[in-house]
Amino acid sequence: MQSETASTPPSFGGPTITVTGLYRYPIKSCAGIALTEARLEPRGIRHDRELLIVDAATDRFLTQREAPRMALIAPQIADGTLWAHAPGMAELTLRLAEDGPTHEVGIWRDRCMAVDQGDEAAAWLSAFLERPCRLVRMVPEFVRPVDPTYAAPGDQVGFADGFPCLLIAEESLADLNTRLGEPLPMNRFRPNIVIAGGAPFGEDRVGRLRIGHLAFAAPKSCARCTITVVDQATGEPGKEPLRTFATFRRAERGVMFGQNLIHAGVGTIRVGDRVVALEAKESDVDEHTASLAGKVTH
């Protein structure tokens, strides 16, 4: 007997799927930058999560989970220089260091070798976030592997949580917004790649895809955390969308929204590129919960 995946042609649920948005986040958990094209390098999109803010005492990574004001830090990287803006702060301009004092920093269960970016950046960030912290950059030759449960040997990631890219469909956000009292913008979910043209949550059932000329694996959905309740324009936390996600996007690992991607090789993708489903997979969202979603009122 064939499985559902084997018998179902791969599809996003629409005839023509295209890339409508590309984003990178130069400092993990800080504001993102919209792109018209993105260069995929071994760790992911060039300059995405290239830098990490760590607690000065523990060398553990900091995110909007602990410091929601990180949403208000707007960084840009070009030609080896970082510029950063934040409300009430003078602009930070910093020549990024690849060499210098290195130390081990913690991100989830991983320990990574990183280069400290100096006292000026540390003082600027500590003043704005009102806690002692440092800015670090992964050592160029260091390899942080993607979880081998989902990845092939050699797949690696920078300071993203666990995978090089995150993809979300516009239709999936639109579906969520029909269930909320107030609609949310896409930046709540911090994707790298936004697509349109398919069915809501059509991306749940695609295991491999091609964007332009570059192939990607989509091994698992993204489990969403409390960062999604932080207003990215104000840095203020609320309650949604996690409360609503729990009514229709529940899975064994939490509530799911978006697909983690691993790219095969290097290349450039662009807004407007066609997206093609290459292989189907089973959704890891609780189908019983999803079927009840339409009966829930908010």
C-alpha cells in the first residue's frame, strides 16, 4: 500500500508559486532587512545572523525572549562594516573583526568559537539593552553543523536557531490573520523567504523544492516561540499569535508556522523567482487540531 506522501504529487496548492520577499537579519534577534536578491553561502544567506549578542557573564546567546528591545536595533552590514541604529542612541559604526580575541559562546546546545567585536560595540549594546553584553562574530573557519537528524553531512548554519533559512507563505499568514482580532505583519515571524500563489499552509506538505536554480530540503516545520508575540515596531510583548496557534497549529514539538530549509550548494535567489515543489512530505501538524480550527471563535 502506498503512503500518502508517495501517492500525492508534490504541490504548494497553487499553479504558480513565486518568491515575494527575501530578508536577512545581520544580528540575531534584531531587525531585518528586505532584499531584492539573496546570495546563499554555506551557512545560509550572506550576512544573515552573522553576529550574535551574548550575555557578558555567561557567554550565552541573547534574543528577544529575554530582551524584547532587541527588535528595535536596526543593523546593516556592507563591505566589512556594521552600522546599527536604535531609539535614543547615536549610530554605531564598527569595522567587523575576523581576527582577535576568540572565545566559546553558547547557542542552544551548541558551543561555537567566536571573535569578540570589541568594547565600543559592547558598551553601545549594553547601554541600550540595559544589561551587560558583548557582540561576537563566528570564526570564519568554524563549522556549526545542522542537526544530523534532518541534515546531510556538511550542512552548516550560522547563528540562526538551527537551520539556514525559514520559508513562509503569504497565504498562511492571511489564514492566521482571519483568526485573530488584529492582523499581524509578516515580520513577527522573521522569515528569510516569503512565497505566494499556493494554498494556506501548502508549504507544510513540500519536502523538497527549487527556487530559481537552487534546490532546498524542507525537513521540518518551525516550532514557534515567544518572539512571535513581540511587536517588532515597539519591542512590546503581547499574547498573540501563540494563543491562537495552539488552537490549530499544534504538533508534538509545540506550535508550528513556517518551514525550515537547508539549501543544496551556493547560488543566488531573487524576488520574483519561481518556486517549484519537487517532493511531497507528510505534515507534522496535528490534523485533528487543524480540523477543529474553523469551529474555534476568538
